[in-house]
Amino acid sequence: MKTKILEEFKTRFGTEPSLYASAGRINLIGEHTDYNGGFVFPGAIDKVIMSAIAPNDTEKVRVFSIDINEYAEFGLNEDDVPPQSWARYIFGVCREILKRGGTVKGFDAVFAGNVPLGAGLSSSAALESCFAFALNDMFNANSIDKFELAKIGQSTEHNYCGVNCGIMDQFASVMGRKGKLMRLDCRSMEFEYFPFASDDYELILVDSRVKHELADSPYNKRRASCERVAKRLGLETLRDATIDMLDSIRTDITAEDYFRAKFVIEEKDRVLAVCDALNKGDFETVGAKMYETHKGLSKDYEVSCEELDFLNDVARECGVTGSRIMGGGFGGCTINLVKKDLRDKFIETAKEKFKEKYGHEPKVYPVVISDGAHKVEE
């Protein structure tokens, strides 16, 4: 990928660029907790967006996407927004840096990636973080702190791409460290690194390659459930709620609202339990909590689907240590904590059984917890 990007850059622009990369991400545990003021537990992975970039002494940005095979050119003023949706991520990052008083001048760029699209690994956050990090290094002497770079990516989604996302994806993409997961407190924005490196285990994503389109807006409905329960408890969010508090108002709320809140409260506690377990190197507890999360997402929060429940059952049957849906739900991936000596058998069985039942094989992505945004050494 690196060679391909550099060759394309030389052919198109003929100058000497610098190389930058930023990672996709996984979230080990802590789902639907971000908008409830709870914790998430992401890590950057060894799948990246990489770009060659060089200043061009103009006020124009000229950029080519190898993967889409498209070229875009745009200015740096607010009304210069490019027509291509992929180019808006880069334009938005430029604008958000400028709005914060930073410097961005014209540059040339060629980029490509190996973050699988549509698998819930946040390729858009990797793209934003790659360019935010690069422009901070190239034009601002790295004066913008890393957390602000993550916020620049988030604001790009909000203001230029029409996605009202939380901070987790960009945070993980910018702040990731090799062999470490990060517990992010979505209320205070404080974070802490936890060890995630083992000779005995690895993480494997199994992508069902299905996405169920739903007639209503399931995320907004679940968020509204959580907000109603928090309000009934006199709390700002469910972050400070306990199961005892929830049980005390059970007769005052709908069964649906009760089970939505139950999942969120239990998930908050599971994240903290996983942090303690990782500090002790106790991967069996980590795995048990992942299975609990899957059950809660499937039965209480009701964001799973038949295919993901099937993959979770296959993992359990194969003796996989932990498995759950990753992401919003209704399709996409399971994330699996697998003992290395079970790896090949699990992958083979999951592919075979899934194809037998649904007519196509799932895609499989082994992932390694890696560094976030960085300059690539030549």
C-alpha cells in the first residue's frame, strides 16, 4: 500500500511527500453507553488509512483516492465544499482546524486504506484522523493537542457529513497505542490505558455481511427510552443509576423502557469489570463479560439479528472465550476473543456453518491492537 501511494503521488504531483496513517478501531465492550454518560473501551487496530501529503504553495487542496479512483480539488473557504462525499471528510477537517484558529494551506495528497468498509471499523474516522494529524504536523508544528484532533474529526462528521456521532471512533483512531485498550469516560472525557497483549489470545472479527434496514429509527427510540428512565429517576443520564433504583420504579415505566435501561446499567458495570480483569491478565472473565453483553444486546436492548445470534452461538459451541455483536447492531460483525490454538478451527467452522445456513460466507478479519495516528517513517 505504501509503495502504491508513493508511486501514484510521484506520477500525479512530482514532489516529495510525507506519509501519515491513522487506524480503524474496535470496541471490546461498552455498547450504547456513550450517549448515557457511561464508559466505552476501544482500541486502534492494524488496519489503516494512509496518505502521502505535501504542501503545494497554493490555496487549493488537490487529492486523489486510490481506492475510489477519484480526484477532487477544492479551496479552503466555507463555500468551497466539494461535491464528492469522501472529499468532504478532508474538506471538513481543513475547515474545523481553520475555525479553531489553526493554519491550513494548499496541499496535494494521495491516500488509500485497508480498513474494511461497512464492517463497523470506522474507516471515516481513520480518514479524518489521518488528515487532522498530518495537517497539525505540517502546518501547525503539532500545537493542537491530540484530544482536540479527535474533536476536529467529530465536528467534521457533524458539520460536513451529516452524522451526529459520538467521540469514540475519532478518539480511538487518534489516541490508540499498540497493545493497549482505552477506557473513555463519555461524561468527563477522562481516559486511561489498559494492557491488551497476550501470547495466548487474539481478536477476530466475523463480518456477517448483512445489514437490516429498519422502518423506524431504532437508535433514536432506544435513546429516548434511556432518557425517559433517567428523567423518572431524577438523573441527567443512566450513568448514576443502579439496578436497585431501576427496580424501585419498575411499575411506573413500560417493560420496554425497563429492559433498555437494565442493559445500559449492567453494561456500565461490565466495562469496569473487564478493566479489572485485564489488569490481572484474566481473559476468561473478559470473555464471560463479552457473552453477557451479547445476550443483553440481543434480549434486553434488542439490537441483534438472527445472523449475529447465530455467529455468537457458533463461537460458544467452538469454545471461543468471548464473543458479542460489535457496533450499533442489526447486522455487521461479531468480535471474538479466541485462544490461538482454536483460531483456525473456529474460522473454518464459522464460515462453513454460516454459509450452510445463509448462503454466503462471512468475512473474517484478525485484528491486532496497534498505534493510532502517526507519521510513517520512510
